[in-house]
Amino acid sequence: MGERLLLTPGSHGEVAELTGAHTKAGQIRNLLQNGIRHSINAAGWPVVPVSAVDGTPAAQDPKAWTPRVLSKAS
């Protein structure tokens, strides 16, 4: 579990280094223009998964959750 999943957000983080922008709006604009997958955290900063920039496929959930009621055989 020592593997990093997200780039460091913020005005001095890795997302700022990636985009060259030090404001929330500037980083988001740059990520959108370049088609880089991201989400916005509760503080309003863009958060970029490492897999969006290093070429590795995004981690997939091996088994999707199913409610026990639906998984019981009749």
C-alpha cells in the first residue's frame, strides 16, 4: 500500500508543477485543456490520479459490490 495514488494538490504541489499554474482556476483550466483526468477536492483544488499522467491503467475494482439480498440464490 506504499504506492501513491494522487499527485499533491495545492499552489505548490505536484499539480502546480504539472500545469505551471498556481491558482485553482488556472490548474483546472490547464487540466481541462489538456484532457487530464482529475476531480476537485473539498477545498476546491484539482486532484489528479497518478495513473492519469504516468501511463499506467487506472486501478479497477476486481469485484463490484452487490447487496447480499440480491446475491442470494432463490
